Amino acid sequence: MLRLLLEKQVEVKAIYLIWGLRRTTTGGNKYRRQRHSVPIEEPVLYIHMTSSMRQEKQKNPFFKQHSPLPLETIQRLSKHANMKLAVLGASGRTGQYLVTQALQQGHEVTALVRNVGKIPLKHENLKVVEANIFSADSLSEHFQGQDVIVSCLGFSPKLFSSISGYTDSMSAIVKAMREAKVDRIIVITSWYTEPNSRQNSPIILRVFLLPVYRTVLNNIYEMENFLEKECSDLNWTAVRPPDLQSMPATDKEFLTHEGYFVPGDSGPPARNIVSRGDLARFMLLQLESNEWTRKAVSICTK
């Protein structure tokens, strides 16, 4: 297989031998035993794929016939696999945490913002571009070649009129994704987007805060329905956090629930707060997981 790869002049980033014994990444001739989450019956070559190789795998019959492991397994096994992310709302409070963590993990980030001056961060894997989030034409050129679109967009509430920022921007994003042939998106929504679910919120939240954010939650709910009903061709994940604190990521365990809030042991919500750093951490964890594909998941931390 190695000979075939070389004949094809494929861009190979790293190759390991997997068969109970795995070569260490520190060099030399030492080997260490390693358990794997997939059964391996015979020696195979493990190819650490770059983004261009992942695209080649999808369209080239050579990869379909000779790749030893599914693409999802390759990404899960590799601790060094990087991806190309286009981040919307990158200059926002959650977006900044997500961009920083993504760069720390080795991903290549294209930050799409209204004002490039709002992101002073400099990094060799960071590209900051100006874009109109309501224009598919403006977005599609920056979506070309990306692996995942991540939306950290947020819009302010209005007391006496509805808002449409979430649905309008998502309509443009989805159109641009289809034009650029990108099929994965991770988007922030919220707890209590479904109106009836708000009756489960704590009384102070229900009486004083939710009425203020009613227009925001209603529009997010419309956006979630749009993803569910109109985007079956996309691998979308909607992450629903509770109230957000501008705090860095922790190592706390996540609690998740496929509903409009995370219930506690007795039924009421478990916790009504999560740090923006932890929200970003959970969103980046979805890059390696299919658990919440085409689903909305409510989260909090223990």
C-alpha cells in the first residue's frame, strides 16, 4: 500500500504501523503497546490525513478501496489531526474563546467578522476576513476548502418587535455551505427555545429575564426548526447552553440532554449556568464526534 501511495504522489503527513504495537512519535526504534477502540485483525497502515487528503478520500476510488480504516476512525485515533474551521461571530465573547482553543488544538481558523480590527490576535493558523453574515455570496468564498463551519453568532433582543437575525443569517450560511460543498456546521442556540419549555425554568428567570429575551428565543427556535426540516443534507449540531459566564474553560464533566434544558435528578433544570470557555470546549469536541449529528443538545457542567 505504501508503494501505491507513493506512486499516486499523495500528500502523506504521517504513517504508523498499527498491530497491537504502535511506533512512538518520539522517533527511534522503540515501540509501545496500545489498545484501540476498533478491532484490528492484521497489520495495517494508519494514515494521518491532511484536509486535502480527506477531500481526496471522498472522491477518489483509490482511497475507498485501499484506506484501512474509516475516515471517522482515522480522525478519532489521531491526536494530531487538524481541521479547517470557518468561525462566524469570532469577535464575540464566546467566539474569542473558541478561536483561541481551536488554535491551541492545532486547527486552521478563518475568522469571519464585520470589523477585522476587533480581533487583535495574531497566529500563523489564523486568518481574519471581513464578511457579511447575511450574504451567501460574501460567505461562500470564505467557506471554500473548509471542513466545518462554526457559528457563535448572537443577536440582541427587542422588547416591542420580533427579530430575524438568527434565521436570516442561517439561511445565508446554509446557502453558502451548499455552494462551497461544506456539509458540517456547529451552531450555538440556547435553553428554553421552545415556548412551553420555559415553564420549567426557575421562577426568577421565568418572570424577569425570559420575557426580555423572548424575541431572541423565538427566533432561535425558528432557526432550529429550519435546520431540522430544511437541512437534512447537512451534518448540523445545535448546542443549547444555559446562561453564559465570561469565564475560561474548566475540566468539569458535561451534562447533556436532547431537549430544551438539562433536567436534574428531580426534574427541574440541573444548573442554569456554564462558562463561555466550556461552551467553546464542548463545541470543539463535536469535531470528533457524530453523537449529536442532526440534533440539538442542551448542555451544562457538573
